Amino acid sequence: MAAAAVSESWPELEVAERERRRELLLTGPGLEERVRAAGGRLPPRLFTLPLLHYLEVSGCGSLRAPGPGLAQGLPQLHSLVLRRNALGPGLSPELGPLPALRVLDLSGNALEALPPGQGLGPAEPPGLPQLQSLNLSGNRLRELPADLARCAPRLQSLNLTGNCLDAFPAALFRPGALPLLSELAAADNCLRELSPDIAHLASLKTLDLSNNQLSEIPAELADCPKLKEVNFRGNKLRDKRLEKMVTGCQTKSILEYLRVGGRGCGRGSGRGKGRAEVTEKEDSGKKRRERKQRRESGEGEEEAADAARLLLRVLHVSENPSPLTVRVSPEVRDVRPYIVGAVVRGMDLRPGNALKRFLTSQTRLHEDLCGKRTAATIATHDLRALRGPLLYAARPPQDLKIVPLGRKEAKAKELVRQLQLEAEEQRKQKKRQSVSGLHRYLHLLDGKENYPCLMDADGDVISFPPITNSEKTKIKKTTSDLFLEVTSATSLQICKDVMDTLILKMAEMNKHTLENKEEGSFSDTDSDAVSGQLSDPQVNPGAGKDGQCPLVVEQVRVLDLEGSLKVVYPSKADLATAPPHVTVLR
């Protein structure tokens, strides 16, 4: 009787055993209750499927520990995904040894520490000898295991974003500890210091330490032979010149500055200090001569006009003859209740790589501040391609139609099924280690009876968060006026925080475009479109006499169906942390 009850409770396990499956995904609304009945752990029968290569258990708030027997029962496991559960504060017993494991995803849990006996696995011999990718993002870790490098010596990617770390263990950077590590992400922590020994990471290509508490960057970082991309934004560096560089310069320039020993770049070597001082003096003298020449040639007014172009003006609803509004249907309350919108006019995406930089910055926000879209999702639209007012609602998957970016019109149910099939095919081609693109976010819809959507006044679905936008409102090089939306299932404040960051990044990108005067190539169609989109001072109150203009942010009100105000953005409390080169006028 007891065995029959277990089979009935976990039919997936019976099917996997009978069909000798190598992959198993446990998710959905019924999982919570079954795991709770099993004592907050995975059922022991799961660990009697020795053929499993891929195991994923996600989105279960009842799962507090994997349970004993995992390592012994699943010796061939290649990928273990336990994201968005309630694992923590530690892991007991240890996950390892798992001799074949290559991918371990523990993101979005409640882990606080991974000490010996309650962590990833033993150090001697290595508990995870083949592990290549470890994702610990979105936990509460205060420290890393000192023996992490010995436990997983072949690690290539380590994601620690969104924890409470104030330091890396010294052993992580000892010579030869992690010879294959190419990606290290530890944004949104409390790191106060970066050891010069990071130079011992000989394979490091990408380093993201944004939004920490670093005051210095060691000059030795420039000795990492393969380093191609660094991100130190959001740190209060002592060297103010370097602080500006990490915001607007390419990695190559930053590393060169460190290499010649720029001021405040750590005390490890002091190499090239004399050359740095000479360069600084040369730059200072050159700037003085340029200022003098401008004053003599009467270019002061033009310089002031350049500064004016970097303004960010907020247009109040009362000043706008036709403000855009978003009405919210009550059914979204149980699906994805929070939405914030804004209109931004005056964005210049035409020159060079401006559009690519804009889309890339949006992707990075999704990865970092939005927690891989688990906290919030951004959607950007060509304002001229939609008609207000907008309606934010929830619809059954079989009823919701959209023309997704780069695809043909489909119902949401069909689209999700198609993406799931693509994800499975992608996993097989990549040996089930990872999926990319939209496929990474499908799990965010698990268990939802209705899907959220944003519709314009024509009844067209222009957004299907957190998956995709519509082809109808796709951003192009010729787009200058945008509607921005941020939605969340967790918090209104995260929507506002993300919107603040997005708009300020847009101001910085416009500044970069203006300063660099990039040249772009357009098709005939694009050229015609551009000629029809010149700034009109009557339409855009921020337009200047030379046709260039600052960004204008128009308030967007979110109302319920009865017309009562839910939120307006930007309010007086929003956009309060603008960088020095962006002036917000209200």
C-alpha cells in the first residue's frame, strides 16, 4: 500500500524508471505539496535512477535540502539544476562526490554558507572533479568555502552575483588553483577588496564586480593574459579618473591605465607610475590649451549647448497634451501584478553601434539587476508603432496571440511549447549543459494558468513578459521615441529601480553618441525614415535650435479599470541618483 502511494505521488519517477530516461524535470504547482509531504526533501526513490544525466527541480518553496543519497544514487549526473527553491542556510549532507557533474545551478535559494560537511563536496579527493559551471547567484552567502578550488579544480564559470560576500577566499587566487576559470561574476555583493593575486587566473576572460564597495583596483589585474571584459561600475573608487573610465571606457583602455600604474590602482607593484604622471600632465596641459583656444574663438556658447544636450527633462502629465496611460485588469494580481511605464523622447540610435549598445545594456540589466528576469523584466518599444491607452491584462495561454520578435504570429501556448522543444534540442546538441536566448526564461511561467500581456488600443499584444516583445513595436535604428515598461511578480520598487537604471543608462549612451560622433550606414529605407523623424521643437519641448535635444522623460500613469491611480512614473522620488554628467530637470 505504501509503495503504491509513493508511485501515485511521484508518477514522473515511475515513468523515468520504466523508460530508462536520462533527463528528469520536476516543477509545477503540485510539486510544493509533494515535497512538503516528503519532509522538505526530494523523495528517496529519485536516487534509485542511476542512468540520470540531467536533473532539474525548480520553483519549489518547500525544498530545503536535496536529501541523503543523491551522490550515491546518481553517479552519472552531468547537470544538476536546483534553482529558485528554499535550500539553506547550508547544504547537509554535502552534494558531492559527483564524479561526472559538469553543471551545478543553485541560484535563487537561501544559502548562507557552504562550510565543510554542509557544502558542495569534499576537497580531497575533489568532490566535483569535472565541474565546469557553478551558479550560486541570488543567495545570501556571506563567504565562500576556502577549499572551493580544490573541490572543483576544473571550474570555468563561477557566478556569485547577488549575495553578501565581503571578500574572496585567498585560496581561490593561489597559483594554479583554478587554471581554467574564464568567467567570474560577483556583482551586487559587499566586496571591499580585490587581491592582486587575481592575476594568477590565467584563463580569465570576463570579470564582473559591479555594484560592490571596492575603493581600489589592483594594477596586477592587467597581467591577466586573456582578460577581455571587465565591469566595475557602481564602486566608489578613490581614483576618480578611473571611476569615470569604468563607466564609459572599453576594457582595453581600463587595463592600459592600470598597466601604466594609474593613481589609486592598488599598491601591489607601482609599475609605470612615472609614465602615468607624465601622461596626466600632458593631458592636463592639452586640455588647458584647448579651453583657451575655445575662449579665444568664441566657442564657449557651443560648449554650453553641448552640456545642455546631456540634460534629462521630466515632462509632468499636466504639461503633456496627450499623456500615455496604462490600465491594469484585476486578473494580473495573481500572475504578475506590478508594472511601471515611461516614455523617453530624443534617443539617437542611428550612428554606428548605438542600437547594439542599447540592446546589450538591456541584456546586462536582465542578467544583473533583474536577476535573470526572476525579479523583473524590461520591454522597450518604438512609441510610434503603438497606440494608447494600453491595457495590462492576463489571458489563458490558448487565447493570447502575439507576433514575437523574429517569429510568425502564434498563440502563447504554442509559442511556449515551441520554445520548450527548441530548448530540449539545444540541450541535446550541447550535451544538456545549457540553453540560451528566450529558452532560459520559460521556467518563470511554470504553473501559471494565465499569462500576462500588454495590449495597445488596437488590441494587439505588444509584450508577453517575461518572454518576449512584439515584432510590431520592435526598436530600430530609426527609433527616437520609446515606450519603456518594467514588470515584476515580486515588487513595485524593483520595477522603479530597474526603470531608473535603464533611463540613466540611456542618458549615458546618448552622451557617448554625441561625444564620439559615430558614423553609421543606412539602407535607403532607413534614410527615408530618418528624414521623416527629425526633432520638432513643437512636438519635443526639449529640442534645441540646432536640432539636437536632451532626453525627455514623459510621465506615464498606471490606473485600474475604474480610473483610480495606482502609480505614476517618474515621480519626484524617482531618478534621484543621476550621475554627475546627467542633470535631471523637473
